[in-house]
Amino acid sequence: MKKNSRDTRLKVRVKTAKKRSLSSTLWLQRQLNDPYVARAKREGYRSRAAYKLIEIDDKFRFLKPGAKVVDLGAAPGGWSQIAAKRIGAQEGQGGKGRVVAIDILDMDKIPGVDFMVIDFLDPHAPGILKEKLGGLADVVLSDMAANATGHRQTDHIKIMGLVEVAAEFAKDVLAPGGAFVSKVLQGGTENELLAALKRDFAAVKHVKPAASRADSSELYVVATGFRKSPS
């Protein structure tokens, strides 16, 4: 059988516009050719990141029906969508799961998700979250990333600092046995974070879901079995 002379899988190429930098052009080209971006559009998810959480939860099973979940830095809402679906928050029935999402940026409404514009670094944030949840959380999620500078070491330090304060926040709001899931970057200092998490959680694992780009140093840390210190 004669092969078609044109490959139907040819990548979309983006021309560099006068007002667009080369890095912006390359990012746009990567987005247009990313199968997870296309899949997210087809399936109604707000970001390709939704598939990362699906893969992580398929492996570790922390998003259980009826759970109370906090999503830090939630916008645009891909992780909140998955969490609400998996814990049963979408049905709007009494006794079902609860998702509270927070961000300093606004976010369009998601069925089954309570959203608040709050900086989680605000000292009042843990109390506000616990009041909104009606108690302690079972899961704290964080897919946050600090704004990139383009300098690898600086970006690594910034995101790891963000993860460390997110972990401290999680310790404030998690119930015993709870889970903390967060984005990290490879680069050395994540070992210090792992050691700290192992003191407070029964199991701490690293995972790189298939939906994470192969050329990215992005990993996710999954800490389960929170051991809450006595007040």
C-alpha cells in the first residue's frame, strides 16, 4: 500500500511575530503540539495539569469519596475539577466531599468547589480554611509554581521555598492521616524537604507523572499518613 506523501502528524509551527519573543513563540508552539493540552480542551478540563493529578491519585488513592480537600494556588482550576469529581463534591448532596480552592488570582466557578481569593501566606488563612471546611482537611494539594526568572538555580530556590511554606500550611490544616501533594523541582534542596516531611508523615514518595513534560525537572511529592503533633 502506497504511503501518503504528507505526514498527518506534522507539528504546528508558529512564526515569530514582531512583538513576540523567541521564548514565547517556542512556548506557544509547544502548547499547540501538546497532546494533553488538546485532550484537556476536548474533555472540558481547564488545564493539562488535570491529567497529572489523575495519574498521581490513580497510583496513591488519596482523593477518597467524602474527603475534605484544600487546593492551594488553584487557578485556573484543573486540579480542583479532578478533586471535586473524585471525592463526590459535584453532586451537591449532604455528607459528600468538600473542595475549598484558594488563590490570589480570581477563578471562574467550578461545580462542587468553594473558591476564595486569599493568600495562603496570610496568618489568618488556616483558620479561614478550617472554618470553610467545617473542620480539618484530609488532603492539601499544591500545583503552585513561582514566576520563572529563566535562571535555573534561582527558579529552583523560589519554587522550593514555596513548597516549604505550603507544607507548613498543610501541617496547620490537615487531620491525622491526611495527605499533602505538591509540585517540586529536582535540584538538590528537595532532599531537605523530604527529610522534613518524613518526620511528619508516615510515607513520602516522589513521582513524575507521564503528563509532566519529559524535558522538565518537575516532580511531585506525595506525603501520606500525617502524624499531627499534639496541640
